[in-house]
Amino acid sequence: MSSIATPLMPIAGHADPVVQPRDVAPRADGRIDLIGMTRGEIQAALTAKGLDTKAAKLRAKQLWHWIYHRGVSDFAVMSDIAKVMRPWLAEHFIIARPHIVTAQQSSDGTRKWLLSTDDGHEYEMVFIPDAARGTLCISSQVGCTLNCRFCHTGTMRLVRNLTAGEIVGQVMLARDALGEWPKGNMATSAEDDDAADDDVGHYSADGRLLTNIVLMGMGEPLYNFDNVKNAMQIVMDGDGLALSKRRITLSTSGVVPMMARAGAEIGVNLAVSLHAVTKEIRDEIVPINRKYDLTSLLEACAAYPGANNARRITFEYVMLKDKNDSDDDARELVRLLRQYRLPAKVNLIPFNPWPGAPYACSDDARIRRFSDIVFEGGISAPVRTPRGRDIMAACGQLKSAAKKLSRAELDRLAEEKQAML
């Protein structure tokens, strides 16, 4: 699918890359996508198409169950909805999945999908299987504004926010690919609307491969707050995809004003892309630090609702050779986390290379030494095993196929040119 020439989202500045939300173009076929809608929104959409209030409420309940419990995308197989109603639903509505552009599998089992929106813009998601869990890494934006210098996604232009449906759709697509939908009998009386309102029919949810979700793909989730919130509420809904908030982690580079809202209104685990412990280095590699500095970021972490020793905040720290990996850096990291009394865990991430990257990965001995110092300071600091490097699916490697120089790339080139003068 070719990309449509959508104008770029306006960005306020290099160090404060706030974006202005923009409406997504309606589908060319005029149908309304039900994925990402709340029950109330589905009911309202049905009412707008001519159903009376009672019928719309019943159909919304049935549709919700088929979409999120059964993973069904074809109205024709919804056996508890009257046969005469199914073609009418298909005429006006659709239960869409993201378009798969390419699908790859790493030698270590990691799977990566390049996906496309209905209006032709590309983004990626990754599934990482382990012995005890399976983690789906999903995107929240097409591209990113943050310009983090170690991150391949940061070299992209930002096209637009993903909708709630496009975010939830990634989870739905992963369950499709993994064969994760419940199996069993949902037989009911298709013509008896009263019977259909009684949750008749039974099935069993088989063992899951997809156990965890991380909002660590393309984009900054807190710059797409409302869509991320709405999507995660569907994912966490006991009658929806029913994944516990304790199994969902939202990663932010430090959008301080939105962090308290994320804790209060979404309530999932928090991960913070820290990556440096001094202003000078963090200003360079995570430019949002120029707007929201380390002090304000760590204060926001200390105030994050729900953080405790059982639900620690994860601090992500990419290991860059001779940049942020010294013994002094490790000791300062311990000092800062202790100063703010943070219930913390540090994920040490070996830098994952990508073409044109300005950094190299710290060597293994240096990473182990850094980890030992943090552990000795009483803070867990495991080293993350790189996954999916051979298909560019590892942390910091995600990037869709867009080739046009972005504002982020132009900023980088200007900075590097200035440094050489």
C-alpha cells in the first residue's frame, strides 16, 4: 500500500516536540470501524444508523463480546445476531485489523510486523517470546518527535497519532497470529433476541502466549494520551481483552506534565527512558531533557500514583560506549534513585546498532561492571538480552520505510555540522 501524502503534524520545537492532534480521514468505503470504540460509542453508532435504543444496546453488547472475546471480524459468523441483521451491519460497519506490509521472524523467535494504517502510513510492532511470558511491544504514533539520538525511530518524521482502534488493533492482530482467541461453543438461538441478551453459550480461554504489553514501540505514548488511554481501557476491560494493568507497561521519555494523569487515569506500570544521569549527557541523547529536566522528572516519578515496592518504576538505561557507562555514572544513578526514594528497577539495555548510528555499544565487561555497582547500591539492574537484532526489531531499532529526511534528521545534521566548525 502506497503512503498518502499527509501533511506532517506541527511540532513546537526541537526540545519541546508537542504535536497537535489531527483528525484521521474517513475510510474510502464509508464504513465505520468498530475497533477502538467503547460500548457506548458502538451503541451510539448503531443508533445513528437507525436502530432504536433498546436494539442498539443489545447489539452493542453482542458486538463487544464477539470482537474482544472471540476475535471475530466477520459479522456473518456472529451466530447470536439475527441473520437479517448481519448484512446490514456489514454494510455500515467493519471490524478492521491493521494491514500487514511485511512480517519477519528472528532466529531467536522474535517476530516483527510492519503495519499500515487504512490511509497508508506505516508503523511497527514486535512480539518477544520467553519461557515464562510473551511480550507484545506496540506503537502509539506513526514516527516520533523526540529525536533521541540513540534511537532509530527518532530519525523519522512524525506523521500522526495512532487512533485507539489502531493501537488496540495491534493486540488483536497479534492474537490472530498467535492463535490466541478462545475456542469452544458459542451456540445460541440466533433469532431469539431475548435469549441472546442472556450471555448464553460457553467457551474456555486457553493458555496464553501473549501475556504482557509494553508501549515501547514507535512514538511517545504521553503525546497521544487520550487514544492510548482509551485503547488500554479496552485491553484491561474484564469483558474486553481482559489483560491486567499489572501486565501492561507504558514507557515515556519524560513528558512530566502527563505522568500523574497516566498513573491516575490509566494505572499501568511506568517505565522511564532515563539513559543518563547528568544534564549535559541527557540533553544530548534525550533532548526532551532540555524542557523537563532530571529533577522534575524524578519528582514526577516519586509522585507516580500506585508506585511501590511491588510495582516498581522501571528506568531504562541504554549502554553507550564512553558516553554514559562509567563507574561514576553508575554511582550517580544509585544516588539519584535513593535521593528520591524511588521504588526502582533499572533495565540496562545494550545499545542496538542501526545504519548511521552515532554511538557504539559498551563492551560486555563494562556493562557487567555498571550492573554490579547498581546492584551493590541495593537496586536491581539486570542486563536486557538483545532480541530480534537480526531483523531490526530490538529496542531502539524500529523504523518504518519512510525515506524523506525528517525534521529530527535535519536537526541532527545541523548540530553535527556546527560541532565540526
